[in-house]
Amino acid sequence: DAKPILMLAHQDVVPVLEENVGDWTHPPYEGFYDGEIIWGRGATDDKGYLISIIESLDLLIKSGFKPKRTVILAFGCDEEISGENCGRPIFNALHERYGDDGIYLLIDEGSVGIQKEFNQTFAMVSVAEKGYLDVGINVTSTGGHASNPPDHNVIGILSEIITAIEANPFSGRVTPKNPMFGFLECAAVHAPEASFPASVRSKLKRVAENDVRAQQQLARELDSMRYYFRTSQSVGKVNGGKKINAIPEIATTMINLRLAVETSVAQVQEHYENLVRPIAQKHGMVFEGFNSAHDSPEIRKISLYGVDALEPAPVSPVDAEAFQILSGTIKNTLRPLDQDEQLIVTPYLMPANTDTKFFWALTKNIYRFTPINLVHNLNRAHTTDEFIRAEEFVREPLFF
């Protein structure tokens, strides 16, 4: 009668461009072990995690262990490119079998693992993820010969739009809805008093009472952690123009956003429409918002559209039995970064997204945690010289 445990990981990795192979200390797909560190693409994201799950089950099967509840492994093949070809079909198959809330506990990779903050070691379990949205903006107009240009062509207008977007970032505030508030409360209790800022401690009670001013002040004070408390925006792609002596007819940009837990896709879209609509009016252009038909015959226009929209994830409970079991496992199999410390398990927020985004209906108990100390930008995941320390790696199968 016991609901199953579901363990997620993904087999795919981000590529290494041929021109960057020479920048690696060791060949990126060799899995080179130098006696201390394992080097290679996927060492952290996410093959080390996947291999550890398989190794743990192999050891348990060989030892004769028989689980009292079903254990399901679900290994995606395209997590790095949205998961539509693996993550979603896996969810569909499991949902058909087990239905809503049919899984006891789901665990997947995390983004921080074991870290030292405020001079205290924490095991940071992400109990939610930020939302996601790619915003596309197309500016179109008539072309012509560069010897007779308009005052503002599509590239200039698009540049004006991008400048307006970057000049108006999303504001941030710390609210009780955000798992990071739970982390701050935890740190206020367990971190050495001298290491936890008194100014932060003094605002926590007012934040809990929904004092908006205190929530905004605390976000400003913790500016180094700003994107845990506010929506991020990054202009990632710009295209416009084909030939130097021709006036371009179209210029486009794509902006990547990670949505704060308190916001929504609709609110972000409204923010962008409010920024771009006046620029369209200024230049006498038709404006097409996110929900427009995008079928205006007018050549001179600015169009907005959204791609891969995902609302912020539901926050998983920390008072559930499943979280207590996970916490006990962490404390009994892992260790603090300094031997004279305790290892404190705390809720945290995942600023990126994992395949768990497909699995919300299967369980409320979704936890994202990588049982190692991730350093140097997540052990250089997604960049040159990705690595994992062997002494950390060997603890992963023990944890699983």
C-alpha cells in the first residue's frame, strides 16, 4: 500500500564546442581521474548524480535488500533543452499508472548542495523553483537603401527597447512565501550570532508579518543574493541586418527570465508591454502584445511573444514526514565542511529549472538536492573544466 519513491536524474549534458576542447585541462569526455578530482562534462551535471543512484541500487540488490515500497528511477534524455522529449512522456506514463498525488517522495538534482553560509554548514534542499519565460520581440519596418535612411531604423528602435528593459529591472522583496525566508530563519537560529547580520535578524519578524517595506529593505540588504528574491532578465540573442548598405526590415531579440516565486507569467508580460507600448507609440508603429492575434497587415510594428512559459513551482512542505526522512538521511550520511560543526538541513530555492517541472501533479513532496559541496560556480557545470571531487563523489551512493 505504500506509495513509491521516485528518483530523477538526466543522462544528457550541455555540449563542448570543438573550438573550446583545447581549453580543458583534460579531454572533456574522458572522465579523467587525477587521484583527487574527476574531470569531465557531466561530472556534476548530472552524470555523477545518475551514476550514484544506479550504484546505490546495485549495492542494495547485491546485499539482498528488499524495499518496503517501490523505487522508481526516471532518467531524462533532454533536460538541458527543456525535457519535452523525455521528461514529459515519463511523467505521462507515471501519471497514468499512479494518478494525482500517487508518489510519496520525488528527489532530483539540486543547485547548491552543501554550502557554508554565515559561517555555518547547511545542506540546502530546494523545495521550489523559480518560474521561466523567454520573451521574443520583433521590430519590423520598411527597408531601403542606406544612402537615404530614416531617423530610426528597426535596429535603433530595438536598441531603445533593450535599453528600456535593462533600465527597469524587476524589484525584489523577501516574503514568507519564498523558501529563502525559511533559510534565513534557520540561519538566524543556527549560525554563530556574530556571523549573522543583526540588521537582517531584526527584520525577520516584520517580514513574517508581511511588512512590505521591511521585505523590500531586506532584499536590498541581501543584494548579493538578489536573484533569489526577484525576477532576473538577461538579453541573450539579438539579430538584425544582413548587408551594411541596406536598411534592415526586421530586428529581433530574445530575453530569458527566471520568475520570482511571488510573481506570475502574466505579471511579467504586463511589465514588458508597459515598457514597449510607449516606444511603439512614439515611433508611430502598431503594437502587438503577448495575447494579440499577431496578424496586423501593417509593416511597421512591434510584436511581443512568449516561449516556454512556466509558472513558479509549488513550494514543497518542510513539515511533511517525507522531508523529515530526507533530512535524517542527509544528517546521517553526509558531513559538515568543518568537523566541529553540525550539518543543518534547510529549505532553499532552485533558481533554475529541472525535469521536476513536469511532475507537480504526482506529489507535493518534491525535493532537489545534490549531496556534495558544490564550489566554483557549481563545480564549473556548463563551462570549461567541469569537475567533481572524488572524496565528495563517493558519498553520493551512500546517501542514495
